[in-house]
Amino acid sequence: MRLPMFARRWSALDARLLDGALALALTGGTWLWEVLEPGKGRPADALSFGLTVLVNGPLAWRRRAPFTVLLVSVGAAAIFHLAGHHPGLNDIGPLLALYSVAAHASWQAGVAGAVPVVAEWTHASAMQPGVALWSALGQSLIVAAWAFTTGTIVRLLGARQRQLAALAGQLAEERDAAALRAVTRERVRIARELHDVVAHHMSVISVQAGFGRYVALSDPATAHTTLGVIADTSHEALTEMRRLLSILRIEAHEEDEGRYLTMSRLSELEGLVKRVRAAGLNVSLSVEGRPVELPPGLDQCAYRIVQESLTNVLKHAAASRAEVRLAYVPGTLTLRVTDDGAGPDTGAAAGPRPGGHGLIGMTERVRLYQGTITAGGRSEGGFEVLVTLPVSLPQTQGEPEAG
């Protein structure tokens, strides 16, 4: 909720400046009142002006030394009234000092400070004509109780606000830590998948190298072809290994080793779509353009993104229909998963909310392959995940450095 402009400017002022302005206003107002309303006590003189300063001036320090301010203010007010000056003046200062003690000190200090304030108020009220002592005492108890109660409420609300601010900070830290752990786990999972890709490449290289050595003398043409396969495969393996080393900077855990033993590819999407249909969601799959052979890691990345999106549609979107579209254009693969569910408030294709683990995982996958991802509600309803992946990486990443 936005505060009005004047409220924001007021709250931005220094508390010391406000307290100083309050003390100055009370002092000046009391002087003016004493001069303009003579006849209710001794005439205004230098003593009364000086005592008025002592009653109201210390309020400028009421937040830093509240109990000391109260004692000075009450003492000066008592001397002011005992000297016979206007009985109706210099009563607000001690009352504000009592409120300040209750708001900025302990309740014990507030109770102790209420005693001299009640005594001073009772004495000043009893000095006025026609006011009985019991009436003056009752009035003093009421105003002192009001000041003490109001200050105590303010102090408790301030303490509660500080506690809530501390809890909010702690929750923010825990949320950031949870997000970091989710990113870490996802990076470890991706690294393991890439490990499988590299292991596959190395197996191919090993088999082809053995075959090439076997036919090197008897069939040079076949050996040459085998060397070409080894060169291409090692090139892809080095590229995947660079990605692996860029994210594998934390210690992996072996909790769910079995989840990453098999590789999934876009050619298996039809089977995934059939399984989702069997779960009760009407899913359509369309492919635009001419499919091209993708590097194994990129192929699995695209498959996992579609799988994660459809899984979250089933879990969170309450949708009846979803659509998966693949578009192959030169140098780019575009994945689009849409549904007709309840939209981003309930999650849809990208998970329960922005920043959820589903979206974090997809974002990490896409970032690994230098792609882009957007996820959000559609104007016609439902949710959409749109991913663009470059099919070929820059040559500076694909070629190994000379060493």
C-alpha cells in the first residue's frame, strides 16, 4: 500500500528534528498563552519563561533519554506551579514525557515515572478555583493512565514490528538458500546427464579406434572413415565436457543415481505424449520444419524441458488440453508448450509460481546450452513455456584450445 506523498515526506524526516520542533512549539505556545491570558497567577516574568523552557525544551531528547527528560520536565513544572504561575500551563510537557518513557523504556520505568506526573498534575489542577482535591486526583490518574497505556502500546507494536522484520529477513535468507540449493541440485543432475553423454562418446571412440587398428593395413579406406568418425565423436565429447566442467563445481551426492542411467531424446516424445494422454490430459504434438540431428546433450535437454512442462501441467494447471510444438529453423530449435489451465497463479506449465524448482531446473538447462526461456500466462487463458535453443554452438566453444 503506497503512502500519500505528504505521509512519505513526513516519515522521511529525522525523529530528532520532529522532537525539536515539538519542543519549540510547546515552549513558544506556552509563552504566548501566558502573556495573552494574565490574571490566573503571577504575571509572566523571566523565571516563568525559564521554567517553561525547562519543562518543554528537554522533549527534544525524549527518545534518547526519556526518564531523565521526564524528571527535568516534571520538576520544572512543579516549581512553575509552586511559584504561583498559571495553573493551567506547562502540563502537556510532563504528560508527553510520561508517554515517551512508556514508549521507549521499560514498563517499570513508565510506572515509576507516572508517580511524579500524577502528583504534579494533581497539584496544578487543585490550584484552579472550584476544583476539589479528589477531582484533581481522578483527572490526573486518568490522563496519566492514558499516556502510559498509549506509550506501552506503541512500544509493543514497535517490538512486534522489529520481530516481524527480523523474521522476514530470516525467511528471505532461507528462501534464497533454498533457491541456491535447488539450482545446485539441478546443476549436479545436469552434470550427471552430461557425464553419460561423454561416456557414450568415449565408448564410441574406443570401439572405432579398435576397429580402425584392425583394418588399418588390410582396408585403408575403411580405416580412414573410422578415423573421421573418431574425430567427429571426440569433437562432440570435448564440447560436452566443457559444459560439464563449467557447472560441476560442487560435490555430487549419490542419492538418486538410478534416475540418470538412461538417455531420452526428442525422437521419444511420441511415447511421452502417449503416457501423458493415458494420465488424462489431451496432448497434441506437432513438428514444424525439417528435424535435424542434435548433439546428444542438447537433444536430452530439449526432451527434459518438454517432460518437465507436461508434468507440471498435470500437477498444477488443472488443464484439459495441452499442446507441444517443435519448430526447426536453420540454427535454432524452438519448443513451445501451452495449456488451457488456470494460469500462472496456479502454476500451469512452468510450476507453481515464478522461481519454483520446475522453472529453476528448466532455466538452468536452457542457460547451459545458451538458449532463452520465457514462461507466463497467455492473454487467452492458460500458460505457456517458450524455449529457443541454438542448434550449433559458436566455433570458439566447439574447438579445443591448442596446448
